[in-house]
Amino acid sequence: MTRPASVTLQDVAALAGVSIKTVSNVVREYQHVRPSTRARVQDAIDRLGYVPHSIARRLATGRTGMIAFALPAIEAPYFAELAALVSTEADGFDYRLLIEQTAGSLEDERAVLRGRERGLIDGLIFQPTVLDAAAIEEFRGSTPLVLLGEIAAPPTVDHVMVDNTAAARAATLHLLQSGRTRVAFLGQSAWTEHATTRLRMGGYRSALEEFGAFRDDDLLIPMTRFGAFSAEAAVVDAIEAGVRFDGLVCFDDLSAIGAMKALARTGRIVPDDVGVVGWDDILMAQFTNPGLTTIRPDKAALVRTTFRMLRERMDGASGPGRHELVGFDLVVRGSTAS
């Protein structure tokens, strides 16, 4: 049967009554698929005359059918969850995904842009943490590129992000409007070039000013590095130094989890004594005790938007770089609910 041009992986999944991921697993001959499911999917493939896009694409264009996602830390829950969403989105269009970890290294970020995977990938999704816009423009090659995160993109490159300033403002106002009077920010960094921290601190300060709330540099609690362990140590140090606060906006959910442990260690009850807000809404935020109030970026929309822009560039779209914002929600759980 001749394959109609419109037949897609989604069409096969719908006919077989399975997920897109299952169809992808059958096409790629993964072993861990039930024989009955494999047979049902294969029957749908045969009936529709489906040929994987990746095969047709290689034959017609010489493309590899592979994209790369370069991220700072695969062990960080947010990036692990984001990578899973990117993988699912790529599967839906018959692309394979290559994960590259840069660990925030200047050399690794440069290497990603210089094209150390040149010839292996058709497009790159990249979340830098060190390189600025000028360096990105200098080191990028010809591979289609979409940037994620808070570092400003050069005018030639597409960029997708959440409005961190607005989200931090919403988190801070939530604490202030619930009656908190001394709201601290956990995550202040000595590295002023850390764009994410700078934007979130800006939103925090904006909310304090708007509300007419108490402001003091002592309420900017520094962390030597990001993560739960550093957050726990930073909050204990602040409390032992006499810093008083009844609300805490944290850089991310891991920081919030570390902060909640520190508060418990020092005899503070969440939320009665201190309300805590995290950021990212990672899966474990639902399982802390109490549950963690957090900023939830629309990760699904972020991935869909990113992949749409990348596919358009891989298909030859030209023009200046595009900048798109995706939404967020404040998810209220027990860590701020009195």
C-alpha cells in the first residue's frame, strides 16, 4: 500500500488504540512491548501504509532524524522532567533525542554551540547558564537552535522562557497577602551574572515595594551553591545569625525542601511560623509534609513551543529570532495554607 503523505505516528496510535510512545517503541523494535500490543500496532501500520518519518526524511533530505537537548544538570528534577517531555514531543514527530549535560561549564557550553555533534543532529535545544548573548552569537554554528532559560538570546536566535520576574512577584505577593510581614528570599548569589537569580530577586523586590512591606538585605539569604543541602545550611546559618522571617520565597523546589528541613531542625513549624514557596512544581513537591506551594511553569507549553520553533527552523524558516513567553501558575499547598 502506498503511504499517504498525511499519515503520521498519531494516526497509527489512534487506529491501534495505544499511545504515541507505544507506537514509537514498536517502530524502533524495543523489546518491552506485549506481543498482542505489538501485533495491533503493526496491523495499524500495515493498514495505513505508514513509513516512519525518520526513514523518509533521511532518504529525501539526508537528515539524521536526531535532535539534541543540552541542559545544565540531568540529575536536577526540573531538567529530568523537562527532558522527558522533550523526548515525548520528539517521539511524536519520529525524532530521536540526544541528551547533553553541560554542568554549567563554559567549555562544554561552547562545545555544544560549536557543533561537537555536527553531522549527528538536525537541531539543538539549549539551556545555557554561563554564556551570554554575545558569546552565543559568536560560537553558534549553522545547526538550527532554540534557547531556553533566562539568559538573553542574541537577535538571530529563537528563545522560549517563563516570565521569572512576574512569577517571583506573584509568589511574594501571595505570602504578603496571607499576612506575612518579613518575607525573605533564599537563593541570593554572589554571582551577579546568574540571570535566573537576578530576575527572580527583581520580582521579589518589586512585590515588597508594591505592598509597602519590610525590606532588609538580611532577608536575602545567600546560598553557596544551588540544591537542597546548600539551602538547608543557608537557612540554618541565617536563623542562627538572628535573621527573622515569617515567609520564604525559594529559588526552586529543591531549595524549598532543604529550607523546610532547616526550619524543622530549628523548631519552626511550616506554615504556622514560616510560609514557604518553591519554584518548578517538580513531582516531589506534592509529597513533602506539608505539601509545597510552588510556581508551576507550563512545562508542556514550553516544550511544545520550543519544538514547533525548532521544526520550523529545521524546515528552512528564516528571519530574526523570536522570543516567546509561556505561562505559569501559583499552586497553593500546605506550606503556605494556615
